[in-house]
Amino acid sequence: MRILILTQYYPPETGAPQNRLSDLARRLKQFGHTVTVLTALPNYPRGKIFEAYRRRIVVEENLDGVAVIRSWIYATQSKSFVPRLLNYFSFVISSFGLGWWRIGPQEVIVVESPPLFLGISGFLLSIFKNARLVFNVSDLWPDSAVALGILKNARLVRLSRSLEEFLYRHSCLITGQTRGIVENIRSRVGDKKVALITNGVDVEAFIVGSEVNQKHSIRSEFGLGDKCVIGYAGLHGLAQGLDTTIEAARLVSRREELLFVFFGDGPEKKKLMDLARQLKLDNVRFFPPEDTKRMPAILRSFDIALVPLRRLDLFKGALPSKMFEAMAAAVPIIVTIDGEARDLVEKAQAGIAVNAEDPEGLANAILQLNEDPNRLKILGFNGRRYVMEHYDRQKIAEHFERLLLEDECRESILRSNAI
């Protein structure tokens, strides 16, 4: 098949969708398909075009054998809603224009949402390219934007919901990252094909022969010493509620053996750094984002990995990718999420689940694990075994490929080939 992946986010940016989609593109290419990625000039999460891509409108690259075409986007550091809309719609327009002009016939167009609005470009390109539209939902939008207070205008909410329903109706296949997302969509689309395609992990990236030496090397590089390292690696955003972690660090600040480290970037990072300074916390350190290829080694340097989200009903169906990565690194995790994430951690016996936005509960869980080194090892082993059995990205990609070749999508692709 000729497959186009349309996404606003892609490496060299770091993050869950970037890692997942680049991995999927590479594997689909290995399966024998012709894969093209249409994406934006990299700018996330800092809101600035990366230095190597500045003063350019279109960039064409080849990454891991996959053709990557990048188009202009209005990059902004503002958290306000109007600049965010300009950011989204600038890429909707530029991606459609560039896709119509530069990209040849396609059989499948896979659109990553959010941003939901990118579905407009995907839908139009599916018409012009005589391709079938596959809509992947990694976060229910506009529900999440409303829950986080980002989207408040009632008219825009109604318009967004109408667009959401329109895109679902015109997709030959809808995929969702969690059971909650899939069940939500199924309840609204009748007999439309909706399938679960979870986050996962590149198992091969976490299989190394010198984990102990690598752990010591990373700890030495970042000055972590022999502390009990409680680590977070990922986006510093509104949804994560990382101020709870800072408060937990304050509660255990007298325990000199505990060290909290944050790797990554995002709109809330400066606020979190300011808060740590105001509280005069010597047990908290912040580091910039690291290359994706280094993240397995960095995760292995943690003694405990944190997977936090705010206390919102919307997140009861969340399964953050950082959870699978920490489990693959054999690091016990503490999740502050109810619902699917809690169920998975308890089933895998890979860590502890505490209530969201509960600094006392988080602090107690950290102390509990810190006082039982043997339990730390057992939880880490359990997590690695479970995630490699159930969330291997190779198996996930194979499942996705099968979905493209069955039922509605298969018939649609055959019709387009006949034409």
C-alpha cells in the first residue's frame, strides 16, 4: 500500500506521538509498504522552529527509509487560545496545500488527532488523492480541551464536536489509544469500525547487555550519585499536574537520600522551576529534553519513575506512553491516575497507584518503595516482563497493518486500486 501519515508532531521533536508515529512509519516501511510522512517544521514543545529548520517553508528528508515532508507552521509560545488556533490552522492549510501539490496518489491517509482540526486537511487530501481516511485518536478532543479549561467558548465547542462527528463518519477506520477512547467513540458512531491501537514500547531499544554500567555512566553524567532517584521524563504541561510532585518533594525534603529529577520541557516548566526555588528545595533538579535514543538509558538511571496526571474524569481512560517505557526499563512506577492506568499497573504488579493531586499519598508511596530495595527490583522485573508480552510495538504495528487490510478499509483500498 501507499500510506501517508499526516501529523503535526514528528521527530526530531520528542514526545509520545512523535515516538509512536515514527516507530509505526518505520515498521510499515519494513513490511513492504510505501510510507510518506507529512508533518510540520519541528517546534514542539518550545513554540519555536528548531534552529536547523528556520527560514524555510518546505523541508524534505529521509528518516529511517521513510520520506518525511515538512511544511510551514505558525509557531508560538503563547498559551492563549487564539494563538493556539493559529498554530493548528496554519498547519491545516499548509499541509493540505503541500500535500495536494507535492505528494502523489495514496491509498491510505492516517491522520493523528489531536489536533482535531488536522482532520480537515486529511479529509480533503483523501478526496484529492482518492485515498481511504484512517483517523487515529490519541486524546478525545474537544473533551480534553474543555476539561483542562483551554476551550471555553460554547460555540467553538459545538463546532468542534460537529467536526469530530463529521471526521468519524468519513473515516473507513477509527483507532483509539485506550479502551476509554474506543468505547467513547463506539457509543457515537454506530457500526463504524473502531479498533484499539495502544501505546507501546520498542522492546529492542531496552534490551542491552550492560545495563548496570550504563546506569552508573548516566548517573555520573548528570550528577545523581548514589541517591534514590525519583524521575519524571516527558512533557511539563497542564495535564501532568507536576506541581503535586514538587509538593511531595517538599514533604520529604529532610530525607537526604531522595532526589527528584525532571527531564523534558513544556509550557509549565518555568512555573515548576520557580516553585521549587521559592520552596528552596535542594532535592529537585531540572534537565532539558534528551534525544529519544538516550531515553532508555536515562530511564534506567531512575530508581522510581513517576507517571502523573491531574484529577479529571477524562484521564481515567489514559495510558501514557511513558508508563510503558519505564516498565520496559525495569523501573518500578508510581501512577497518579485512576482507571485504565491503575488497573494495568496493579495487574502487572509493576508499581503503586495513588490518587491524583495527592502530594501526601505520593510522598508516602515514595517512602514505602525507598525502604524496600528488594521490592523495587521485583516490581521492575514484573513491569518489564508484562510490557514486553503485551505492548511490543512490533506486534502493535502488525495488528494495525491487519486492520488496514480487512473489512471496510480493505474493500475501499481495493476499489481505489481498481480505479
